[in-house]
Amino acid sequence: MQIRQATGNDSEQIIAVMTNAEASNFMLFGPGERKLQPEQFAQYIDKVHDSHHSALFVAEIDEKVVAYLIVQGNEPTRIAHRAYLVIGIHSDYRGRKIGTALFKHVENWAKENGIHRLELTVLENNEAGIALYKKMGFDIEGTKRDSFAIYQ
């Protein structure tokens, strides 16, 4: 497995992983709700590269993108020390320590870039996600009631 920064050429494969992850119904976007275009997403990846406080990393196995971790940083000085994370792992590759590897990579990247607070949001019924986040040292700081509406 290789962890690396994404490039615009990865856009189609990342979109495929996002679509698969969203099918779990544990993500912000529900199954089939988001319609991403590879060209536009490639532009987003390029924009992320231009930011000192943001990044998009992928996990690759046999030259296939199987997971991603987006780091969305902040520019204002008072909040430039923190970043928000979004992770997705293709269902065929879950349980292989890919999430752990991505988080360790991002922790190192964050230290190098002056970011010392990483944040994320997780649905309370996403037991696998919660277990991973706790294993990586995240604490539950609160519960947002009625923050997400789950439609079946």
C-alpha cells in the first residue's frame, strides 16, 4: 500500500471511492446524492494543492485508489492551527488498516504544516468509524442533535 498526495489524474478513481463510501449512508452526502464530474474534481484537487493548510491524500494498492483522506484547513490566523478531516475507504478494502495508515500519514503532514488540531464529524451509528477515530486518539467532544437527517 502506498499513501500519497492526490493529483488531478486521480479524480475518477477518488470519485468512485467516494460514491462507494457514500453508499454506506455514513457520509454527509447520501447514496447517489452527489454528482461529481472528474474535470471539476481535478480542479478541486489542484486548488487544494495551492493551500498550505489543506491536502488530499489517497491510499493506493496495485496502482488503484482504494481510500482518500481530505484535510480542509483554514487560512485565518486564529484558526490556522486546525483542520477538518473527511475519510472514505472503499468497502472492498475496509478492515485492512488503511484508515490507520492514512491517519498516521496526515498526523505527520499536520505537524510539518503547523496544524495541531484535527477535527471530524461521525454519525453515532458508524461503529467502525468511531472505533478507528478513538484508536487514532480522537475524543468525542459533543453530540450535535438533529444535525443530520437520514432518509431511507
